[in-house]
Amino acid sequence: MSDPRGIRNNNPGNLRKSNDPWQGLAPEQTDPDFLQFAAPKWGIRALARTLIAYQDRMGLRSVKSIIYRWAPPTENNTSAYIQSVAKNLGVQPDEPINVHDYKILQPLTLAIITTENGQQPYTDTEIDAGLVLAGVEP
């Protein structure tokens, strides 16, 4: 059995294609719907930068508001997604969080990767490389 699409695409957040000029895109974009990155660290960076933009530009500061935007009910079981991520972070769904804090962003990233792909195959080093590229240091 092959890896999930997000893992194959080095896009573990399953970010959809857009006009955003993402760093680290693979030279060939053969997936019709989702971005493909040259290496996992670039897909992890894109995931983290999106979460940071949700907080900084949209004012989304809770697991509930972030995941509702990330995985809307038209495509997902958003309530279950929110509960799973909040549990992984050890916070209440409506509790304010700060994604600029590594201690929040790292487990949030891991929880999203796991939910999106049914697994989290990356090493701590790979996760940290993506987060550092996104501007958040351990």
C-alpha cells in the first residue's frame, strides 16, 4: 500500500494549490489539487506558515477556530478533528493558544499531520527543520 497523498507530495498538511509563491515547491506539480514540495521540511514549513497567518492575519487563536478554518465541515468531520487536536495539545478547544510558541506549534503541527495522513512519519529533526524555516525555533 502506498503512502497517503500528503506524505507522497511532501505536503503533510494537504495544502491545496493556490497562487501563493510557496518556498520549496517541487519543480513539477503533477497533483491536480494539492501542492507538491521538494522535501518534507518545505511542506511542514508551509503548514506552519499557514497556521501563523491564521493567527496573525485572521485573529484565529484557538484550536477550534484554527481547525474550523483548516478543515471546514464541507470536507471534514471538523468537530472530531478539533477534539483530537485539542486533546493532543492538552488544551480546551476554545482556549487561546499562541502558534508563535514552539511548545504550541510543534504539537499542533504533529496533530494536523497525523489527522491529515493517518500517520506522522517524520523525525523530530525533520519537523524542527520545517518549523525553523517557518520562523519558530525550538
